[in-house]
Amino acid sequence: QVQLVESGGGLVQAGGSLRLSCAASGRTFSIYAMGWFRQAPGKEREFVAGISRSASSTYYADDVKGRFTISRDNAENTGYLQMNSLKPADTAVYYCAARSSGVAYSPSSYKYWGQGTQVTVSS
């Protein structure tokens, strides 16, 4: 079992940047692939970015490709999402998640989820 805690959300103006962090408990973070999802009010939870256990592979939703970068530091049991050129449409609660099987894009593949951190982008 793993616990995930997101941080780094907040209010930012359009065009600005934020870096989200996902701190995992224990010393076994490296055995999990991880991802970031987001959910805006009244919307379905959607995939944002994913990264493999060793960080050899990364995946991005079309809407964030070229603007967001997912990374991880297994030695520190921490994942990151660097968000640049933020748009009001990026406003959502962002969730970190971990999986040991399945596919990066599917929320149902992820066994563990953080509590979420709010990102609000003003125009």
C-alpha cells in the first residue's frame, strides 16, 4: 500500500507556471508507474500525463503536450508535474496516482490516489 500527497497548487495568471509535487510514502515508489489526472467542476476526470517506473517512457494528453512535463525522483519518492503556459481551461483539481499494471491513460488502472490539489488559472 502507498499513500500519495499532492502539493503545489494555487492561483496563477494565464501564461504562468506551477510545479505540482506528489510525495509517496515508504520506499517502494519505484515499483509503480504514476500519473496525473485532473477534474474540473461538472467534468469527467481526465488523464493529463503518465510516466513509467524508470521514467523511460512518458505520456501526455493532447491538450497539455508541449506545455506540461511529468518527471519523478524515485530516490526521494516524489513525482512532479511542471505546468507552463497555463490556460484558464487548465483549472481543475489535480490528482496524483500510482499503478502497478494497466495502461497510463485509464483511471481504472490506478490503484492509489492522492487527495488532490486545486489549480486555478485566471484570465
